[in-house]
Amino acid sequence: MPESLAIAQVRKHINSHDAGTSKTSSGRSAAERFSVGWMVHTPATGRQRDNEIYFVTDDGELEETSAATDPAAYMKSVEQRFWQRRALFG
């Protein structure tokens, strides 16, 4: 999945669940590639930490978590669910 598509999917999700107050929906988003998709988040500025993290896998699944969750640990669980879906659905 291209980075631009992952970011667009996150923005669409935010706009459908939120009144548009999210920093990610306002264009301040960054995406980092991981083994089976993209981690999309609002870059931290100054003392502010990320507060929204989204994982979009290459098969289009989107998961939302907060910065309070360890992103590396959550990423591992996202990867596991991706491979489980692949095993079930080919």
C-alpha cells in the first residue's frame, strides 16, 4: 500500500468519527513504514507528545491506538493479526 493511500485512509477514518478537531486530519501527519503497512501519527512538537497513532496494514485494515500504548509492542500485535488474516484468507 502506498504511503499516500494509508494517510488518506486515516484521514477518512478520522473525519467520519471526529468533528475535524484531530491534528492528523488537518494535514499534520507523518507515516512510517513497517513490515506489513504504515504507522500514521501526528509528529510531536516541543513538549507535546503524539496522542493518536494509526496502523494501516497492506491489506487495508486500520487500527487506532494512543501514544500511551507502546507503539513497538502494538506494532507486533498488528503484524501478527495481519499474518493470521493472510493464513485464513490467502
